[in-house]
Amino acid sequence: MQNSVAKTFTIIKDFISEARYEQAILIANLVLLLISGSKISLTQLGISVKKKNSQLKSAQQKIRGLLSDFPITSKIYAKAVIKLFALTSVELIIDRTNWMFGRTDINFLVLSLRWHNIAIPIYWVMLDNNGGNSNSEQRIDLVKWFITNFATITIENIYADREFPSISFISWLIHKERNINFIFRSKGSLQATDGNKKVSLSKLYNQLLHAQHRIKVERHIRRIFGNRLYISARINENGEFMFLVSNQFHDDPFALYARRWNIETMFGNFKSKSFNIESTHITQYHRLSALFTLMAISYCYCCKLGYIAHNIQPITQKKIKQPDGTKISRSEFTFFKYGFYLLKNFFDNFLCDSAVVYRQLYQILNYPPDIKISKYSQVYKIITSF
């Protein structure tokens, strides 16, 4: 175990560059536990990091102390992520996730970036508003933080659900100093111009309910959210309206907007599907944010290894039968899950005994994602036999 912790320490060095040695070792220990599938409770983590002759309360107190005085700042974390995935341009997704623990409402506002159809968390804040929506100022601050710290990174698009568009947020995005492109979903009750009058989107596109092609992508601009924007509308498979607004024309804005779903998958992995953050009894905001960072670091390495491994040994495709009798192909694992199981396999079965495997895995996880891996390497052989 100690050997694996020391190797994890070296792998995640860019994330723990400002941590004291004792803090860095504890962080490496916790990241290793997350990858190993340990449950996220203070008791379970305390048991996992407790030394042989020490008390459980002492180990728990060390973890509380680490989470309270956490050495990985938002900027350190984000810079390490940009380097890890070798990014020069990004698509961003804004969303919110929340849950209840007792009477405490835990509410994260998260900015993520897309990488090979995976959402990677890059910056987040915790909202103290009883589980309610974010406001325009908070959304602006989220994006402003990113462009302030990563001015050389090009933002190709921002995607967000109907909770997020507002007059002030959109006006800020498309100001001439920024001119940031976006595709946002909008509520049907919002009003847009129709000639010299204003009507709700639901009324404006009501004819789609009776049309053969239930989609309309406007090529001319209408005024909505206090700005001149492109509007698209369609009827989804449940017979419900879906409206999108954007500052640019797109031939198929719905295909682009579907990329927003990546963040929902990410939240699922952070919550009930994998790391299970909802099971923690930690409710203090700064400690929860620190724990989220630990999960984000683990998640990043899992996603990167899963992508690299898929290019060596493609993820198995399964045929899923639909209610109408047709079959569709679906991947057995996501990149995250593939990498999660592989990393667990590496740490459990190989790293303690092989310096060669460790060195090769370190290179894979910290070098550019498209690095070519020799088919004669030990890591290559482990992946192809997994």
C-alpha cells in the first residue's frame, strides 16, 4: 500500500505542487483510495489511511485538517488539468448539481470542459441558497474566472440548460471585448420578436405541432433576452417543445447542444454511479469543495487512461434491443469506467512489483494524450489482456 501511495504521489505531482509533504502524501493516499473504489465517508477514509497502531479518530482528524486547509487551489487544479489534457481550445458546459444531507442543501455550480465527449470539471463554486438556481452574477463570475486565468485558451462554445440564460449573462458573453459563442436552451414562456410584436416561443413555433418535419432552424435573427439571437425549435420524442438560442447560426444546433449531456454523465460518476459523493457526511462547504477536488483529480486520470486504452484495445460494443425490435450498439464502458477499472488493476496487481510498469504508466498519464505507446511495452500488454 505504501509503495502504491508513493507512486501515486509522483503521478499527481502537478496537482500537489504547493502542498507540504505530509499533505501531499495524504492526498495521494486519498486519490488512490478513490481509484480503488473506497466509499466516500469520513469513517471509511479514516480506516483506510489509519496507521497500524494509531486511533481511528486521529486519522479522521488528519483528513478533516487536510480538507479544511486544502493546498490545491482552484488555479493549481485547473492549470494541471489543462496540462494533463494538452488543451489549446475548449468547449465549456455550465450546470448545477445538488443534493440534501439531513437539512443541509448542498449545491455545486460547475464549469466543465469537453474532451473527446467527456466532461472534465475545471472550476466550481458552492452556492449557499438552499438548493436554488444560480444568478447571473454567479454565472458571469464562473466564466470570467476561466478567461482571466486562461486568456490564451480559445472558447469555441458554451452550452447550458434553460436555467442559465439571462439578459445580463448573454449580454456579457457577446460584448465586443469577449464575443464568446454559446448555445443555450430556453424556456417556452420567453418572448421573442415577431415583426413589430412579441410572442412566447411556444406560440411562435406552435405550427411545429402539426408539421411533418418537427424542427425549425431560423436563418434570420430575432430579438430575445435583450439581444439579437438565432432561435431554433423542435418537438422532441416525448412531444415536447425544445428551444435553443445562440449568437451564431448553426445548421444543426441540436446536435451541438446534445454535447451538454456530457456533464450529466460526469455528475452521475461523481454521485451514485462511482465516487458516491452523496454518501459523505461532510457538510461544511470548504471541506466538500476540497473532497470534490480529490474526486476530480481521480476522475481526470481515469478518463485519460480510458481514452488511451480505447485506442489500443477498443471498448467492446454491445447490441441493445429496442422496444420496437431494432438493435443499437452501445459501449460496454465509458472512457471513465474503462480507465477506472484499468487503474485499479494496475495499482492492485502490477505497480508494487514492477518499476518498469510504473515508469510506463507514469509517462502515459502525464504525457500528451495522443502519445504513441509501443506494442512491446508492459503497459500495452496489460491493456490488451485486460
